[in-house]
Amino acid sequence: MLVAKNEQGQSICLVKQQAVGGKKFFCPGCGGPVRLRKGQVIRPHFAHISLKHCRYFSENESAQHLALKTSVYQWARKHNKVELEKWLPEIEQIADLLVEERLALEIQCSSLSFKRLQERTHAYQQAGYRVLWLLGEQLWLKNRLTKLQKQFLSFSQYMGFFVWELDLKCQRLHLRYLIHEDLHGRLQCLTEEFPLGVGNLLTILRFPYQKKKVAVLKGRQDVQLLDYIARQLYHHSPKWMAAQAQLYQKGGNLLMQHLDDFYPQIRPPQSRCGFVQIQEDLTDYYANFQTYYQQLNHKDEQYLYSPVFYQTILKKNSTPN
């Protein structure tokens, strides 16, 4: 941690203060004793002597987390009111950063349980805070979306599903957006990059919600998809066996389908338990997405668009001349 209380109850911030007096320091959450650590590898920070009784820090922080928290704090304070490691007594949580008193920024560099993520997010939301999670390298999106990564996704009509990633090495903030999955479960999306410390951070974080030209991604379809499905059925893949059973009930068979029957191959992510970060009702988006591609005559390629595109074009096509 970068903020602790001294014996007089004063807040000590290691980002602001070069010299720190005193010998005893305490966690602003649990009140337990913490030790000031100064090393050559990891920046100066406070660490619990024992985490046994602290509910606010599950482990002493990594060098990456401390460095990213410092960088984002220094960036945010250039243009906005921001508090580092802000103790919020009404929800008994410590926000990594609290911007303009209502936006909590959580920098997540390691895995955590779905239950813990859900508890933290819902606590913020119920107390009237907006929370945004910025992901460290261990949690970056790769070839496939994990169940946990889906719970970090946000959504906007202009960017679709999106997530923010922090790159300490290259000093970049990545916006991964228009996130979709193909029928192999592979990730397809676009990326926008912003240099750390350049521009107004709050303005950048609002970027996905600003009205703009519709984003377009040319999807990569699999022309050998039928062979892939046959192999999956041969190896009793649970996903495709379930799809086969469902089609059997309608008198069909996956092995008798044509390639066009699986169009669109690339689709928005779905989660059986919902998305922790998303409060909007996505029912219309999924319906508009499916309707648009079902109406297309040519299915040899697939272009993916912002959600607002499907809503607008279907409404336009349904309006009588």
C-alpha cells in the first residue's frame, strides 16, 4: 500500500511525501500495524506485518501493482481531483483511486474469485459509485476470454463489449473493444492505445461512451468449420454435444448442416451468470445482432459493427417509405 496512518492518525502518502517521519504506521482499513519498506527493486511502500485480520488487502502488493497505481494516480491528478487508496467507510472498502469523488478505479494485476469481484463491484454500485477495473498484464485478453475476464467487460452502444488494460513496460493504456468470440471460442476485437500520462485520463475513460463513427471489424470466418464440428462431436465436446442434443429435439443433425447454417460465426460474448460490470439490459442488442445477419443474402464474409449500428439499420429498414 502507498497510504497509511501514523501514530497521530494522520494520513501518510508515499507518492506525495519524500521524507516520512515516525516509526509506527497502521492500515487505514483494518487498523493493523504495517511496516515501511524501502528497497532497490520495488518502490517504497507499506506492507502488513500480518494480513491475518485484514479484509481489505488479501496479500501484500506486487511491484507492478504499486507502480501502476502510482502512474495512474499521477496521471489523474493533472486534471482531476483524485484520492489514492481512499477508505470508503460506508462500504468498508479501499478504492485504489477515487476520481472526482464518485468514480472508483481498481487496478487488478492478479486473479481473484468471481464472488469477490461481484461483492466489490455491487458494493460500489449500491453506494452510488461507478467502478472501472483496469487490468494488469496477468489478466490481459489473449486468444480466448476466460470466465473471469468476461466479468471485467464493460459495454457501450458505440464500442460494444470493451475492457481496459494497463501496460507498465510500454507505458500504455489499451482499450480492447468490439469484443466478439467465434464458434471456436477464439477472441476477435479491435485495440486503441493511449500513452500513460498524456491527455486527460477521465476524458479518455469516457471515450467508449462518446458518440462517434461506427466502429467496424472484419471478422475471420472458418471455411472449414464443418470439419471442426465433426471432430468436436467425435471427441464428445460438451459444448457441441449439447448443441447436437438440442438440434436432435427439432429433428436435425449438426453433421447434416450447411456452412451458412452457422452464420454468423462470430458473435458477442455471453455469460450464463451475467456480466458483473454491466447493468444494461442487452436483450435487444443480441436480438438485433442476430436479426441483421440472418437477413443478409451473402454469408461468405462477416463485418462486425457497434451495437448502435444494428439498432439504427433495422429501425430504418422497418420504417415504411
